[in-house]
Amino acid sequence: MPQPPQTPQTLPTPTNTLHQDDADYCWHPFTQAKTAKQALALVRGENEFLYDQNGNKYFDAVSSWWVNIHGHCNPHIAGAIAHQAHTMEHVMFAGITHPPAVELAKRLIAKAPKSMGKVFYSDNGSTAIEVALKMAFQYWNNKAEPRKGLIALRGGYHGDTFGAMSAGRSSGFYDPFTPWLFDVDFIDTGVCACTEDAALAQLQNLLDKAPGHYAAVILEPLVQGASGMIMMRPDHVSKIASTCRQAGMLVIYDEVMTGFGRTGTLFASEQLTEAGQPDMICISKGLTGGFMPMAATLATDAIYNAFWSDDVNKALLHGHSYTANPLGCAAALASLELFDDPRTWQQIQMLEDTHRKWLPTLACHPCLNNPRVQGTIAAFEFKSQNAAYGSSNSQWIREAFLEHGILVRPLGNTMYWIPPYCTSENTLNWAYEVLLKVLEDWKSKENSNNSEAKPINTELF
Ligand SMILES: Cc1ncc(COP(=O)(O)O)c(C=O)c1O
């Protein structure tokens, strides 16, 4: 018989407002709750816009942490999820398979760079990275040539699980966890032609010092997202990959952010040379069009074959409860269908053209530095006397845009647009007009800045 509780159970005090309940029950990501401003409460989305409960409209200029592809509540994707939810919502993927997972794997392999042969599903960008790292290390173990080393690019961000944090340690997000991160060697990113040679020399130096030590290299091809939308030339990325391959290493591309059209092609890898093609690609964010948390690690047949054995210990003993979730697969299939519509690619081209049209204006603006464009992504720095990453500037910029009805999430002083592809030309042009107004206020703020007590930054990333 169940025993009655020792002390009378008290029901939670009823609370009236969403914000009070939020403060009472929710713990937000990348946020110092004590000093954070009240969270913006949103209740509805449509196309490139989100709405609060009073009907105020906000342009989602960052595609909700870069996940949204075809707009909020896209009816084609929503319908596919609803249909799948009424057919089979979920089933485990060990010892079982189902049509959406198989169909999605087939389509991903058909659309990915030719080198890819198999799809391993997981839940989010970080898990896609963990899977790739585990595949890389176990690949060498299974071949009885253990290699322990990993090379990554300085400033790269790969997620918040421990392997991903180790690979992204130099992004500076992980100070409290450094004692538990494994060793990774970093080379400079090589952001312009004049620094590429030095970065390649650092790479060669590492390889010369420890032949046969490195299992893999991991990098975000063409654009390093969280460290400030840092852009690299395709040729340079290809050279890093081919140098590592010559040293026998595996090449892992983290396309969690760059995948699904963000850089102008379905995968950023498509813009690289043949020698620059990967052995593994990690995808998430845009995979489901921004509807469902899902990820995949794509690998070559050569990698898969290294796990093919009579010995269970040579299998990849890794999985998640929601691996290959049918709702996620249905969303991803529907999202991929939208890429078969030429209008999606026209929109992607229009977004890039619009960014490029504004480049000259931004380039000669006295308050901005280094405007740059790669596909649908545009980024630039707000000039400031207080440019540290954790400075309060990002918060100021965020609030300034919010007053105009635009949601942004700057990275320190780096401001960027990464809009859903359904964004209209008018909306994007209007966002640039707002930018010019915000810069006027920025100028006044910077001029009167030094004597003021600076607000504490409450949010990173
Ligand atoms: C390049 C890259 N890799 C990995 C991740 C981690 O993805 P998630 O937040 O889904 O774990 C992110 C997240 O922003 C990312 O930008």
C-alpha cells in the first residue's frame, strides 16, 4: 500500500503571469538569470516573423539560433509532422527500422558530397559532433592503429557536450569545465589570404612533430559561426583538409550551421575542391527546417567498413532514445522537398544579392568594421572602445534592434543577419535601414560611454 506523505503536500502557489512562472520554473541557456532582462514572451510564428501575446511582430533575423530555414510554421513541414504523428510518432532505432529514417538517409546521401556513404542519426549539433569524434577515434582503434590526437581551428565552436567542448575549447565559452576537457591542438583559422599560409604552416608543424598521432581534424567549413561569423576562403579550407588527409587523418566537417543552404549551396563542402572533401559531415539545425531537434553524422563507407566485424566491441556502441525519431525524419524530408523547389534557391540568391547590395554602404560606415557576406549570412563588427567578447555591447545592440521589432543575437560586437529563406526582400532592406538608425544611437552611446557605469552582460552566444 502506498503510504501517505509525512508532511501535508502543498500545491504550488498559483501564479498569474507567464513571466513570473518563467522566473519560478525555467532555467534559460547561456543566461545569467540574476541580472538578465525579462525574457521576451512569444506565442506565434509565421514566415520570417514571430509575434508576442499583444500582437507585436518581430523579424527573426537570426532564424532562431540559425535553425529556421523555410520560415516559422511552414505549412508543408507542419503537415508532414502531423501526418507522421498520426502514423507512428516514435520507435527505437536499435533492431528496428522505419520508412522515414530510411528515406531520409537515402536522400541525404544522394544530396551530400559524393564521399558520404552512411547516416548515423542523433539529436542535436553537439551529439552529431560527439558521434563524429567517437567514430574517428574508434576507427583507428578498430584498425589496430590507435591515434589519440585531434586538430581543430582556433575559435571554432562545436557544441556543449564534453567532446564538442574539447574541440571548441579555444572559443572561450568553457572556462569552468577546462579541467575535464581532453587535449586538442589548435591552428589559426586563416581568415584572409595573408594569414592562411601561417595557419597552414602551424598545421604542418604539428603533423611533422607527431607523425601518426592525429586521428582527425574538425572544422566549420567556410564560416565559423559562434566565434563571430568568421569567414574562410574555400581554397584555404580545402588545403587544410588535403594536408590532413595526406597525413592519413580523417576530415570532419561541422556543417551544423553551414548546412542546408546557409552558405549558398546545400552543403558548404560543395564549394571545396575534390581533395577538400570530408570523411564525415555533422548536420543538425536546418536539417528539419527548424521544427524538430534532430541531427545526423554522415560518414564514408570506408569508415563504416572499419566497424563491420563479427566482434560486437568493434561496433559503434552509441545511441540515443530518440535516434531517428520519425517526426524529425518527416520534418527533414519535407524540408528537403522544399529545396527541390527552385523558388527556395531564388530566395537564397536574393538574400545574398541584397546583403551584397548593402556591402558598400556598410564598408564606408564610420561605426562598422569588416562587413562580409557568405551566401545568406552577412556579418560586421560594431566599432567600440569596449570590444571584449563578454562586454555589454551585445546586449545593447540586441535591445536597440528589439525596439524596432527585430530579433538579433550579436556575438560580442559582431552583428549578423542569418534570416529564414522565406524572408522578403522588403523585410531585409527594412532591417538594413533599421541598422543605419541603430548606428546613429550607437555613435552617441560610444561618445558618452567612458564615464558611465557599464551594465553587466547577462548573455553569451
Ligand atoms: C557549428 C556548430 N556546431 C555545433 C553546434 C551545437 O549544436 P547544438 O546547439 O544543437 O547542440 C552549434 C550550435 O550553435 C554550431 O553552431
